[in-house]
Amino acid sequence: MNEYQEACRQYDLFRQTEDYKSPAFLEKVLGLVGEAGETADKIKKVIRDKDGIISETDRKEIAKELGDTLWYVATIARYIKMPLAEVAEMNLEKLESRKQRNLLSGEGDNR
């Protein structure tokens, strides 16, 4: 994951400085929201127009959007000086803790 994160750097065209205080950081956050929305829109159309059946073409198109989303996640993590592997590991630890405490469902970040 860290190699992927580093490779992403070459495609960061709006990289004035890799700092969370730069306009480039905000551009990445907005890009993440946009790509997540595009992913959701493709899935919405499968549900609405195709009775929820995902074709191989749909699968590939959704995967492309997920890839774009992953690029933004990796880049945002780089701007806040977090290795992507560490972000992923922290997430798994959080989920395991919730599972152990029977709190996978529910609300709140710190449950």
C-alpha cells in the first residue's frame, strides 16, 4: 500500500506543497468526495435501471471509480504524513475492536 501511495505522487498535478494547509490539499478532499459520489451514482443506476444486477461492464466501471477514490485517499494520507498501510491497519484495528465489543453497527466514531 505504501508503494502505491508513493507511486500516486507522480499523478498529483496540483501539488504546490504537500501540506494539509495548502489549496492542493482541499482540492484532494473535494476530489475524494466527487469520486465517491461517482461511485455511488454508478451503483445507483445499477439498482434503478438494472434491477440491481451488476454486469461485467458495470463491475469494471465501478472499479475504475473505486480506483480514483483510492488515489485520493492515498494522496490525502500522504499530505497528512500518514503511510497508507498505517491508515489501513488502524482501520482494521478499529473494526476488530468494535467487533469484539459487539459495536460494529450503531452510530458514533468512537463506539
